[in-house]
Amino acid sequence: MARPKLIGGMAVVLIFVLLLGMEWIHEQFYLGLSVLIMGVTFVPFFIRFERRKLKGRELVILAVLGSVAAISRLPFSMLPSVQPTTFVIITTGAVFGGESGFVVGSLAALVSNLFLGEGPWTPWQMYAWGMIGGLSGLLSSFKWFQTTLGRCFFGLLSGYLFGWMMNLWEVISLHMTDWKALLALYGSSFYFDTAHAVSNVLFLALFSKSWVKTLVRFKKKYGLLER
């Protein structure tokens, strides 16, 4: 169990490093290669998800969680980066596993952008939120993550990781190679990343215990998404 989790975590880090270094790997094809790498990372999650032979009620609970994660983003759209979407994704991964967390995270970005606006940033949001859900599933067996404090710590980091990934989209799409411009970009987003991180901690601190308890009850009662 520990070895696949370690391999999965290392793979996520490797993919992030490759995306970050894509600008210097090959200038001519930097955008195509970055999108290719990001797309390839979607495949293993969805293949594993498809092989689980899900029941109808399992698809329903994931569709509901994905919809809740997406809709919960809309009322907070006027507040920069304050959104309970990440909270729903983290708790989903913690209870139902990394594949389910990844699917709900990807679905939340796709569906919410139908109302907020689709664009070339949508796949990056799907990837970023999907990876947060996937990492949540990878960490779910650790005792520290099963506590509210542990989930809050991960939520804090997730806010910054999500922001850094979206900054990376701008770096690659705008072909930015100047370190001063990179520092300015990441510095200007620090306030928004912090708002996202703090809101994650707030939602997780207030609701994660009862939310996880409810999801676990549904999981056991109806035999949903057993790993």
C-alpha cells in the first residue's frame, strides 16, 4: 500500500517539475508538450476509475459531489479565490479515494466554468483540482490526515499549490522566460493564493469532521466506492 502511494506522490511531483521546466526544454513546442504531459496524467486516473466497474448509485454520489463542488463555487465568485470547492474535493478524496477525488475535482472545474466562463484555463483548473483530490486520496491512510488539523494543513498547502499551477498556465501560455517577470507574477498572486488557502482552512475546520462522517456513513451503509 505504501509503495504505490509513494510512487503516485513522486509522479505528481515529477509531472509538476516537467511542466515548470517545459519552457526551457523546447521553446518551439513548449505549449503542445505541456498540454500533452498534462493530458497523459489524466489517463491513468480515468483508466483505474473505469476498471472499478462502478454501480449506478456510485456514479450518482460522485455526480452529486461534483455538482456540489461546482455550484458551491458560484456564490463566492465575487470574493477573490474564496470558495468551498477545494473543501469538497479534499473530503471526497479522503473518504472515497484518489480516483474519485480526481474525478470530482476535474468535474467541478468543468461544470462551474459553464457558468463562470470556459477558456484555455479550464483544463488547468481541472488538472489542479483533480490532483488535489488525488493527493487527498493518497494521504487518506495516514493518521495525521485523518484529523481535522491534518486536513486543515493540507488545505492550506492546496490553496497555494492550486494558485501556483494556474500561474504556471500563464507562464507557459505567455512564453515567459524572464525570472523577474516570473517573480512578479507569483508575487502578485500571493494575496489571492493566501485567500484561497485561508478559506480552505476555514471550511475544513468548521465542516470537514461532520462532512467526512456523513460521507463515511453513506459509504458503509450502501457499500459505495470500496477501495
